[in-house]
Amino acid sequence: MRKLLVTGGAGFIGSNFVEYWLNKYSEDRIIILDALTYAGNPHNLPALFKESPRVEFWYGNVRNDELVNTLVGKCDLVVHFAAESHVARSIFDNKEFFMTDVIGTQTVSNAVLKHMNHVERFIHISTSEVYGTALTEPMTEEHPLNPMSPYASAKAGADRLVYSYWATYQIPAVIVRPFNQYGPRQHLEKVIPRFITSAIKNEPLTVHGEGSARRDWLHVHDTCERLDALIHAPLENVCGQVFNIGSGFDLDVLTIARKVLAATGRSDDLITFVGDRLGQVQHHISSTDKVGGVVDIGPGRAFDEGLEQTIRWYDQNREWWKPIEWMKDIKVMTRNGRVERH
Ligand SMILES: NC(=O)c1ccc[n+]([C@@H]2O[C@H](COP(=O)([O-])OP(=O)(O)OC[C@H]3O[C@@H](n4cnc5c(N)ncnc54)[C@H](O)[C@@H]3O)[C@@H](O)[C@H]2O)c1
């Protein structure tokens, strides 16, 4: 029986990871630490497990030294998802991004350092956003770090902070850089759920610029499998290392909008174009070679299949997203005081 600390376990990827892990490892126990910001939702936790003795939920902040120390002190594995995670919001007000993403990561890293005698592995969830737009394709872990938004720079700071703790103190850290994720329980501020819920309601799908931004998309369940594999890989193969997690498959935003409309039986006429977004990267595509070299993992589901499953989930779980529908409209104030809607 192992005990995991999952920070940000009430968010999108964190809650999918908790569900995946509890289903797969029936002996293990999980402590979730989450501050339940606007992005965290207690309803994200699988109902079946809410009353389960296998899950302990702690409402609290990853910046709370004492709390984080106490919880890490009880665990064998730490998986750190908690972060402010939305690029557009970081343009308007970025203080929380640096406080949570950098200082929160420092707090977790310090606790791991303190409890190194029993923490077997510390998985730090970074992001492909740290790379900025692709200078070489596909993007390997050696790609320069050119973060293009305050969110990306906060995550780059956290990513290198964890690396430095490995280099200085040899904490058992593995740094993971997921590319774009999609799947159930993703907040409507992110593009795929935004498109899906608009299509379901027969409302316009807003595409930024010409919709030509291309990203690498991986279904969140496939991400969980890769995290699982990295947690179980021999420590000497992964410790202090960075791993991309992506599909190696890129698709532009306009094509995704069209696929969502086709899958929901709506017309392309619902697509409306608005101005480009600040801080967005134009192109991302992951190299999957490095992770494939250390873990034996399949290619993940095809995008069309994953999209169909995701559309079905949003269609069948309207009560989950109705209360946050108004948050699809994100107001961003630019430096000259202009208010843009993202
Ligand atoms: N979603 C993506 O496409 C994607 C891609 C690459 C990397 N990531 C990274 O994966 C991680 C999870 O992303 P997500 O999409 O699930 O994010 P999310 O916004 O859905 O969830 C973040 C969770 O962290 C919690 N949280 C925020 N601040 C906290 C704090 N100070 N203390 C404790 N809990 C706090 C929130 O309440 C929420 O439950 C993040 O680190 C993000 O940077 C996400």
C-alpha cells in the first residue's frame, strides 16, 4: 500500500489522475491538497471515492509550509499538479501565477527535501508552454525555453526550480512537460470544452486569429498512463530528467472547431473569427522519443476518438458545466487599459 499526495487533485488533470490511480491500484491511498480556486471543483472528485477511506481531502494552499510539510511527511509519492493554469488570465493579473506556480512549487520541493528519506518520487507537472513557439519540429526536451506569457514564465521558473533542487540536493524529482490536454472535467475557459459546449447549445464558436495556431493534443487518460509509467520506471532512468508528454500529432484550432461542429451535427456557419490572443504560441508539436525510450507505452487514442468521447461526456454532464458557463467569456485588460474578451 502506497500513499500519494496529489496537489491540485480537484482540477482537470489532477482529478482524472486521482480517478485513474484509485481504479488501477486498489490498495493505494491518496491525499488531495487543493485550494479550490475557481478552477478547482469538489464535484470533480469521483463520487464513489468521496466517502472512501482511501481518499483524504485537504482544503489548503500549496504555499502553506506547515500543511504541505505535514502532508508530504505522510506520503511515499508526490504528484504536483496545483497551479494557476490559464494563459489568458495570466495576462490580466499574474500575481497568483507566480505565487502558486513558483512559490507553491518551492514549498512542495522543500517538503520533499525534508522528507527525502521516505519520498520515493516527486513528479512535477510542468508544461510545454515553457518552450514558446516551436523553433524546431518536433520539439525535444532540449528545445530552448522561451516562455511567451506570464503563465508560461511562472511555470518555467517552477520547472527549473525543481531541476535545481535535484541538482543541488538530489531530491527524487521527475519533471514532466505535458502538451495540450483535453478530456472530461476540463474548465470551459480552455478551447476544446469551450467549442464543445458552444456547439451543444448551437451558439457561435469563437476562433482567435485565423485559427491557424497548431498544438499537440493528448487525451488526459493517455497522459495518466504516461505519468503512471514514469512513476514506475527505474528511478535511475528518470531522476532529474525532463520528459515531454504529447501525442506527436498536431492539429490547428480551426480544424478542431470544424470537427466539433461535424460531430455535433452543427453547421460551420457557427464559426466566428475574433482578434488574435496575446501570449499564445503559434505552433507546438512534441517529440515522443525520450519518454518512449524509458517507458513502454502505446501511441494513445486517435484524436477523433478522444474528441468523440469528450463530446459525449460534456453532453451527458451538463449539470457539471452549467454553473461555470459564464466563465467562458474571459475579460483581459491590456496594458493600455483596453478590455479584450478571450
Ligand atoms: N490543461 C493543460 O492542457 C495542461 C497542459 C500542460 C500542463 N498543464 C499543467 O498541469 C497542471 C494541472 O493543469 P489543469 O489543467 O488540471 O489545471 P486546473 O486549473 O484545471 O486545476 C488546477 C488545480 O489546482 C488548484 N490550485 C490552484 N492554486 C492552488 C493553490 N495555491 N494551492 C492548492 N491548490 C491550488 C485548483 O483549485 C485546481 O483544482 C498544472 O500544473 C498545469 O500547468 C496543463
